[in-house]
Amino acid sequence: MTQAVIVSTARTPLCKSWKGAFNMTHGATLGGHAVAAAVQRAGIEPGEVDDVIMGCANPEGATGANIARQVALRAGLPITTSGMTVNRFCSSGLQTIAMAAQRIIAGEGDIFIGGGVESISCVQQEMNQHMLTDSWLAKNKPEIYWNMLQTAEQVAKRYGISRERMDHYGAGSQQRAAAALEAGLFKDEIAPITVTAGVAEVMREIDGGMETVEIKLPAIITTDLRLNTPRYATLPNIMKAKKKPMDVMTPEALGVDVTPRLKTLKVVEPPKRKGGVMVADVAALVDKLKNEAKVI
């Protein structure tokens, strides 16, 4: 049976919503940039791609009108390459990767692109609310229209997850992400991009700590690994038919030395909240990351 494997990945930097660098960047530009980088890294011709499948939780406005087809064209793929947009809310992008693999295994094609694109800054506050709810569902199954905060509260209540425990997990997760960023573990997957933004907040180092500075724009911003800028980014994965899966690469195999940059790591403690925020010990976190660091 034909196997499906991921042979190339690329994404834009992660950016903050509304006051981040991508607050004036169309979804087709974001997705197209990442797809073009993934195609180049895979070493294939654009015309070899059979289909571009892009997930999107809010497929309207700047990410509407079959955004996957727009992304394909923006990436420089020929008009013969089709595009399909998939909506499964937060797992939309993951679903496209599964669908791409399934189509390869089924023999529908050889090369597919699966990924996701989202622009909270350009879409969320402008969404069409006309006839948003169905009267029967609103009465009999109102949870179908819950937002993520309501869903999170229900999950916490159902499984007995305390606020303190969630704060501890969230703070630790953010610190691990910051440590991995400082270690350069995301360098090979991010495709830097230059964009025009309206308002941006960037982080700068002062007196051994960090502060947020708001920049009034429009101006040209080049996003890089250290810019704290809209929150969702694209992650296209090119999947190609192979007879055996690729080897999993370790940091050592990729020539990534995590030690030097980890020594200069600075993590900002989040503000205290009622009930307290349990912040992981930074030194222990760095040591743990050095021992467990992996490049996927």
C-alpha cells in the first residue's frame, strides 16, 4: 500500500491579534507565502501539486471566498492546481493534513498541500452575524453556538480542572515556547515575511527584562523569530507519496546547538492574578528543555 509522508513544512511567524504585524495582511498573502516556501523547500515544481487543502475556522472576509484557491494562486501555483477550504474550527488545519494523507493512500494523487490559515485581526470583528443561529438549535442545543471561553468553562467544570492548575499549565507552556524560540528550534520551519501593518506591539529588552512598546503605523515590518506580533499563522505541509517514511531528525542531526542561546534566556513572569499564578522555575525549565529538546 502506498504510504503518505510529510516531506516539507513552512509557516509564518506567530503574531499577536489586532496589534500584531499581520493586522493588515490578507489571508491569501499569509497562506501563499508559507505555501510557496514549502514548495521551494520540497524541491518540486509548482505544477506538480495536485491540490491545496487549507483549513480555516472563520472562512469569510479576508479568509473567505475559498481561501485555499486564493492561497494556491498567491503561492505561484498554476491555475491547474485546485484548492479546497475545510472548516472544523480549531482542528481545521490538522484535518487537511489527514485528508491529504488519505487521498494519497487512496491513489487520488501524488502531491498535496495541507495546512491552515487564519486572521483574527482582519476577520473576527467583521464577521457576518445575519441569521447566525437556527431557532430550533438555539432552544434545544444552545451549546452549538458557544464560544471558546464558554466551552473551556464547561470542560473545566466537567473534569474538575482548577483555575490555579490552568494558570500553572498556561504559564509553563508559554515559557517553554519562549525557551524553544530562544534555542532556535523554530528557525528552520519559519519563513520570514515583510508586511505593512496598522498598529503593532513589539517586545524590547530593558534593564534585564522586557517591555511592550506600541508602534503607530502604517509602516513596513519584517517579521522574524523575535517579533511579538496576528496570533494565528499558516502551517502548510507538503505530503508526497513515498514507499517508506522519513527519519525523525534530532537537533544534533540538524546541527542545532541549543546550549548557547538557552544561556541567555530571559522569561518574564506573568502578572499575578487573584488565586495566584504558579510560574515554573526558569532555570529548571531551561535544563529540562535542553535535555528534552526535539525538532519535529
